[in-house]
Amino acid sequence: MIRHVSFLCTSFLMLICCALPARATTACSYDFTTGSGNTYLSYCVTVNGNILEIVTPFGQSMLGANGEGYGLCDQNAPLNYTDYGVSDTGNWGSATVLSHSSSSIKIARTTADGHWTLTQTITKVPATSSIKVVMALKNNQAVSDVAYLVRFADAEPTIPDFDIWVGGLNSAIARTLHNNDPNYGLQIANAGVLQFGYWQGFVQGINTGPNACAFAYNEGKLGGFSNYWDSSLGPGSIEMAYVGTIGAGLTKTVTLSYHGL
């Protein structure tokens, strides 16, 4: 009897363990490098598809301590799913690597409730010293649903004197602002045909990842200007946001790039 109870308890614990969602990580699993000097680019990708340690050009780190990653909001629920490397919402399943080469990594990840699958293809582009990010979002539900899809980066160029963040329709940038060159920065921008009805680049007046269901809540506003921030009030960050209806069983895709300035 004791052995039987022990076996049942052990089996139950194993089921709980296996059902638990995967957790955020900042551990680098896949490293990519290209170029030298002003064309240098290096970065790494986690098992969950976060892009960390972006350095471009040589010696210039572009990211702060609060990560990079993706967010999804299911409007019908509503429910927020995010993973920014340093933190997540705890409602994603484990990621699966679909392919890996010296220039790219393809990772699929389904939400813990099974409603959505995000497939990311992250590719090194030596010709432009950039990172191409393709995010394909599939609606696994039996009904159409409105999705908000977000890509976020705590972009904080290396030189600490003074930084600015500026957002626009198709991109958002973070860059240093000095009287004498060189200045450095990072841009996130659309790089493909848009399949979502709404899109916008944002800067945040904070440097932590947004709730995907309220992606514009922390928009930087300074001196009467919207979508603008500078380091006199603290560090900012950048993001691209997309909103659109995805039919039952269908997929919509966005293509982005990270590029040094």
C-alpha cells in the first residue's frame, strides 16, 4: 500500500513538473558574429528566442540590463504573454529549435494554453551588419482573434553621457547625442511586407518590457513631443507593435531588423 501511494505521488509530481511552463533565461545558447571595425556585429540568442549582447560596431554594446524579446496579447481573453529574457509572464511552453546554422536560428514556441504558436527566424545579415527577425504568429484556436504582437529592446548605447530615443511609424531608435562624432545607436525597423492592419514604432520612458496588452502605456513624451525621450529623465527603450485579426488556424508574419546607427 505504501509503495502504491508513493508511486502515485511520484507520478503526480512528475506530471506537475512536465506541465509547468518554461521560464525566462538570459543564458546565451547560439552566438553569431560578422564583420570587423565599423562593420562588426555580434549577438547571441537564447533557447527561447531572445536576442542578447548586441555589439555593433566593434566595442559598442547596444543593450542595457533589461533584455530583449517578444510580447503577445490575446484581445479576446484578454491575456498577456511576454518573454524579455530577464523576465516573463510564465505562460509560455518550452521552445523548440526547428533549425540552426552558422547564420540563423529558427525557434517555435506555443503558449501554455495552446492558443498561439510564435515561430521566430533570426538571421545574421553580413551585407548590412544587421539582424533580421521574422516572427510568424499562428492562431491555433477554432475562432478568429485579435492579436497584439510586440518586439522590445532595452536599447542603451554604451557611452553614458547622453542618449535619446525616438519613435516613428516604421521604426524606433536609441542613440548617443554628443557634440563630436562618433555617435552610436540601435534601430529596430520594419523590413518586410506588413500583414497587420496597425503598426507603430514606440519609445518608452522606462527601460523594462511592456505589457503587450498595453504596449503604448509607457510611451515617452518630453517637451511637448510624443514618442521621444532622453536620458536627462532616465533610461528609455524601444519597441515595435502590431495589431491585427488572425483567422482560425491561420498565420500572420512580421519581418523586422536590428541595425546599428
